[in-house]
Amino acid sequence: MLQDATILITIPLPANVSLSDDPTARSVVLRRGISSTHNTPALDRVLMLDGREPDLPTQALHAIQRHGQVGGAIQESDLLSIAQFELTEQFFSSDALQRFAAGGRAPKLPAGRTDSEKRGRLFFEDSPVTGPDFKKGACGICHSGPMLNQTNQFFPVAGLRFQSINVSEFNAAGNPVRPFVFRNPDGTQVSVWSPDPGRALITGAPFANGGPPFLFDANAFKILSLWGVKDTAPYFHDNSSKTLEDVAAHYARFLPLTPAPALLTQQDQQDIVEYLRLLE
């Protein structure tokens, strides 16, 4: 907790999922960061990094019971009050986002002021990712929509909210790797060695939408909004990136492995970071 700002959470294993190193286990303890509350309560229906909570009152209930470990009866009125409080002014990263939540105009990508910011903006535009360098639109593939938190029309499936960007695969946080076994309805099995399979522990399936390329539930996590991102360090589900510079360095390692293999130079990384700091 002191080193990485992660907490231990217990996730029940779906009926078709087991651990081959502990076959009788029906839950697993994982190390995860705490998601930012910036804009999320009012503008994001996907709650928690794996999307396991259906609404704000239920999320509050489980936080009290499981994380806070508070016993006794919990009044529904108290849960509703917590949910209402999370919709107030201090939970928005900017006045523009608060106005959007109230039915106003959707936020737009800022143009950028410096040359570095303007170059950085190109990575986040909704445009086809094409050669020769595959950089323009490379970040916008997964950070699209009004909240910059979903896949765009140039991804195999538009509007997805969960994606793997190899955070669990690289495991920079050095968390224990466990052997998860997923039993399919046809009796076949898929083994996933991972420190945290993410969304797959909620769906019980390692592949999403039948498994086209890059549609995995295994090691996939919620695509987070980028509005206010300069104020929400550390980053990723395991807090393995402590700064925006660390985030850019992660993508410099990840993007060459994708179907559109962009190679990020140090200047590219700096430009991306400078632009992210504009997104208030």
C-alpha cells in the first residue's frame, strides 16, 4: 500500500474458473489500485476496473461491507445519499465536464498551444491508423467518445469499454503470477497465467465477442477516461506507472506489438505527455 498505493481485494472465481495451483480455491486475492472518482459517478456507467458493480449504491454497499468490513445493517437511504454526494461539484475534473453531465455540450479535444501539444494531439484524433509510422490516431483507437474511454469506429468493434494493453502481461509491478484455468461450455480448457486476469474473472471467459484479434477479456481492464488524467496518478490497474512519463514509456513498449506497430520516439512520448496535461 505504501509503495504502490494498491490494496488487496478478493474476487470470487466464476463457477467455470479454477486455479491449477490451488484447485479448491473459490476466490483470489489481487492487488489493485483505487480508481479515480473524477467524472466517473455522473458520466460513466462502468464502475470499478473490471466493471463488476452495476450502480453507485451497490458499489457503496460493497465498499462498506467488503473493503471497510463494517458489520451490521446498512440503510438504503444512506447508500442513496452516498451516491447523490458523488454527483456533486467536487467530483468533476472541470466545469465543462460538470456542464456535460447536466446535459450540456460534449467536451472536445483541445487544439493544443505549443508545437509539442499539437503533435501530441495527432495521437488522439479519431482517424484510421495507417502507415508509414502508424502514429496518427494510435491513442484514439481506445480513447474515443465524449469521455475518451471507449474504442472508436476504426477498432474491430466500436464502443468497447474493456481492453488489454499488456499491463498484466508485462507485470512491471512484479505481482505473483497464478495459473487460471477457464473451462469452456464444450469441455475444452484455456489456461491463463497472469497476476490479474481482470475482466475475465467477471465474465468467466478469456475471449470477448467470440475472440477476434485483440478482443480479450483475459487481462482486460476498463478503459479509463483521460479527462483530468494529470491529477489521477498512479496509473493502470496495478499502479505500475507512477507518472505520465511512465505511461508513455509503457505504450512505447506495447504499441510495437499491435497490428499497427507504432514506434514511439522519446519526442513522441514527450508530446503525448504534454497533450495529456491539457485534458482537464
